[in-house]
Amino acid sequence: MSQKPPVLSFEDLLDSAQRHALHLELRDIYAVGEERDVYDAFLRDGSVPADDSAYWSGWLPLVERTVARGVKVRRARIVSEPVTEYIRFEYAITDANLRAGEQVRWLPRRRASALALPGNDFWLIDDQVVRWNIFSGDGQALEADHTDDPQAVKLCAEAFRAVWDLATDHADYRI
């Protein structure tokens, strides 16, 4: 039986990646929390935060240095259509993710029906460790969990690849 890997900060976890960091998002709405002001501005007038804004100050530099080491950072989003206002917001800000070096694809939920998917969003680092992103029913982020259990790793690797293969690149996806 696999032991629980040491709990690393998310930054340390991404810094540990050597080949790839794969992120699967399964929810149509996330509780906005610390992004409330940015989200409200988007709802009000469609504005998105600049790459050098406080909103992106932790994320974009982390992705840029990860990609600079040769690590592929991929994000796949399974979304219901028509999309929620929150997904419209994510779609609108995705160009910043791309400029930092992420690859992003979108999969309409209808096309994911036959896929075996885990119950939670996750990050898979080098097919070695899974970071489960756990959310409450109303979308509040709860404490993340980690595992290096081979069955969980295999499920996440297979699920991500299946989604990635079916999904549409951000440049071609329209909401």
C-alpha cells in the first residue's frame, strides 16, 4: 500500500515537476472568494485583470518559471453548455494563462459522458502524485488532499489524457 506523500505547498509541488503538471477542472461554478472584485468587474463591464495585476502576481510567475524548466503545464476544463457566468469569466481570463505558457483545452460535458472521471478536480504531477482540489457544495475551496496511490494516479492520468484528446484547444473553442 502506498503511503501518503508529504504535503507540499502548491508552489513547492509545481516546483517539483520535471515533465508535466496536468490540471483537470470539473466544476461549472467556483466560489469566488479572493477573486470577488475581479469577477464583479468582469460581470459589470467585461474587464479582465492585467497580467501584471495583483490578481495574477502569484500564478503567472509560477507558471512561467515552471514552463521555462521544460515542464508542460496543461489545463483541461469540462464545462456544461450553455456555460455559466463563471465559466465565461474563466474563458475571458485564459489568455493570461496562455501567455504564461499553459496549454488550455475545453470539453463540453455532453462529450465527456462516457469517460471515467475522478470525483474531484486535480493536479497530476509527473504521473507520480495527485493533488485533489476539494470543494464544498457551494464551491468554497477546502483543504487539498494528496496521494501517490498508484490506482489514483492511473485513474487521473487516464482521465486527463482522455479529456485532453477529446477537448478543443482554447484558440478554437467558442462559448
